[in-house]
Amino acid sequence: MNKHLMSALAVAGLATFGASVDASADSYTVKGGDTLSSIAAAHGTTVSALASANNMSQDGMIYQGEDIQVNGEAIASAPVDATTYTVKSGDTLAKIAQSHNTTVDKLAALNNLANPEMIYVGEVLQLQGEVQVQAAAPVQQAPVEQAAPVQQAQAPVQQAAAPVQQQAVQTAAPVQQAAAPKATNTASASGSTYDQFIANGGTAAMWNTIVMPESEGNPNAVSPNGYRGLGQTKEGWGTGSVEQQTKGMLNYANSRYGSVNNAVSFRQANGWW
């Protein structure tokens, strides 16, 4: 009888030890179907505490495979006056900006990021400084100074055209006729991609908010970092036809953000998608 009692106590002790290890874990890897509230309940904490420990809003998105801090001490002890930050898995520029009391635009300018969505694990980002912002001023001034000679050079061209109009009214007609096909071709080329995009399920909001800022409507656009197509992603459909790219973007928006409208809202708020 005593042996049975001792065995039962030993098993209970092991179970208690195992539970205490799980309860004191510092991080948790997100699984399919998890939400912030379910993770908070499982670890005896609150959604507000989890959001604060992980530098996210309480209604922020979490992803399968992402590591969530369930003990906020490590994050709370991070230095407030840090001047650099090393990118970790799951980071976004918006998340880094929020955790260091700055903005996406300022981080992008400090680190010369042409596309704020292109940051990489292990990359060291500058959090403070104004060197890049000051250096940008001459670039804006140079085009203004160069534009003046171009406008002046046009004056002789307009004066030289006067004798042509005086010689004969009929000679001006072929000039006007020759210019017409250029305007028609440009409009046709631009309208063709947009029309195909709309015909295959794309929306005007998606075109104006995502396609134009990302690729300027060019289905063959490729960034220096390998982002391709109308939506500038690294998905396989990024090099396909306009139809394939449109359907790929729709699937991408629905699977990652839940809907096209959510994807458009996210792009407007963060400057990338």
C-alpha cells in the first residue's frame, strides 16, 4: 500500500515539474489556428501584456511559425537610447519603428531604403542620425537649375516654326497627322495592362494603391533585390502574363490579409504589402 502511495506522489511531482517548466517559458511558437487571446489564456497572461512585450497592437497580425515573447522582461530591458538595431526573423520596418518611437519614413531615409518592405535578418539598421536627410537637399536643387536652359532653348524652335506656317497652310497638316499615332499608341499600351488587370478580377483601388506605387503598372518590372511584376513580390507568378499576375496578387491578398480591401488598407498604412 505504501509503495503505491509513493509511486503516485512521484508521478504527481513529475507532472507538477513539467507544468512549471511550460508556465515559465519565455517564448512561444505560433501554430495554425492560434490567436493572441488563446496564447494569452494558455500562458496565464493578457492580450495587452503580450502586445506590449512583442511591440504590436492588440489587434495586430500573428503568423504561423513566429516566435511570441510570453515573458515581457527581456523586451522591457532593451535600451531606450539604442542607435542601431539588428533585424530578427518576423520583423517589419513598421514594427521596429513602433518599438523605438520613430517612423517608417525616418528609418527608410536613415538607411537609404528604396523599398521599406525589403529588410533582411541580420541587417543592422540605424535608428538615429540626420546625415542622409541633409545630404538629400542638393539632389532636389540640381534638377531646378538644369531645367532653366532647357526652357530657354525652346524659344528659337518656336520662332523658326513661323515661316512654315506662312508658306502654306497645307504643309502644317501632315505634321499634325504624324503626331496622332504616338498619342494613340501610348494610351493603348497603358490602357491594355490596366484593362487586363480589371478584366481578371483586379480592382481600381488595388491598381492605384498597390500596382502603381510598386511597379508603375509595368508587368515586367524587376527591382535590384529581385522583386518582380505588377505587385513586386518574389512569388513565381510575378513573371507570368498580366492575367497570371493579377490572379496571383488576388490570391496573395486574400491568403495573407484576408481580403483585397484589407491588403489595400495595409499598403496605405505602411507603404508596403
